Amino acid sequence: GSEEDLLLEAREAARILFSVRNVAILLVQPDKDALSGSEIDGQPSMLQKLEISLSSPKSLAATAVLKKQPRSTFSQKGAGAVSLADIQITRMLGSEGILYIPLCSPKQDIGVMAFGISSAQYARIQEQLTWITNFGQLAAISIETWREMRAREERLETAISKRYELQARRVIHEAR
């Protein structure tokens, strides 16, 4: 499988487990210091073009990642102001409001899951918030583990390639 497969499976599991129809994922783009919905199939095209800066966190999505805590347009407690990006994402998901669940492992910030929900769903989900947050952390750990395994495979492939190249040079040198 690929990282995208893991993301799609996490999104689908969240839909099923938490009875939320509209779930999107925004990933941290380290090279841009931003969250982006690009490179993930099945998301609204406008969401794939959206970038939210992490360096000046005005969005609840950015705050959720940076504070490693859920944020919602329904909650006033520690939520901060709702930004234009949050309003746009809410509209893209065709919902009344939004709940951001951080995808953060102890080592790495992966992104956020955006749940497009109604106020009635938010009231129900609040009871499950700890569980949903743990789900986000487990999803982040799975993605991080996949990335580490892939990086290890690439390093191993490079090392093997260099060994073969070195051995080929030795053989050519000995043949001369």
C-alpha cells in the first residue's frame, strides 16, 4: 500500500466509526509550512487547491495541528476566531460547521481530519471527542510508521545499488 491508501482508509474508517458523511484530510506540507488538501483523492477540487499557513495560525485547522488538540467552529472554549479558510472548508464539505481532529504523533505533525458536521452531530460527537482524538493519533502514528519504513527501504536500496556499483568497478578494474 501507499501513504495515500492509508489516508483513504483512515478517512473511510472515520466516516463509519463516527457516522460522519463528510470527512476531508489536510496534510502538513513541510516545504511550504502549510496545510494542504492536495494529493488526496475523493476530496472536493477546491479543497485540493487550498493552502493554510502554519506560520501565522489564524485558522482553526492550523491551531488544531499546532496545539495538537481538536478545534471546532461550534466551540467557543479555546477555539479562537473562525477564519475565512475555516468557512470555506465548511462550505466545501456542505456542512453547518466543522470539527478538526489533529493527525499528530509524538514525533511528527501529519495534518488534520476535517469533519463537516451539524450542531446536532457536534453535540453527539463531543461525548466521543477523546476517542476521536485518539483515533487521529493512531492514524498519524500509522502514517509516520509507513513513512519511516519507506525511507528505510529507500536507504537500503541506495546502499545495495552503491555496493553493486562498487563491485562492478572492482570487476572491471581486475579485468583490465
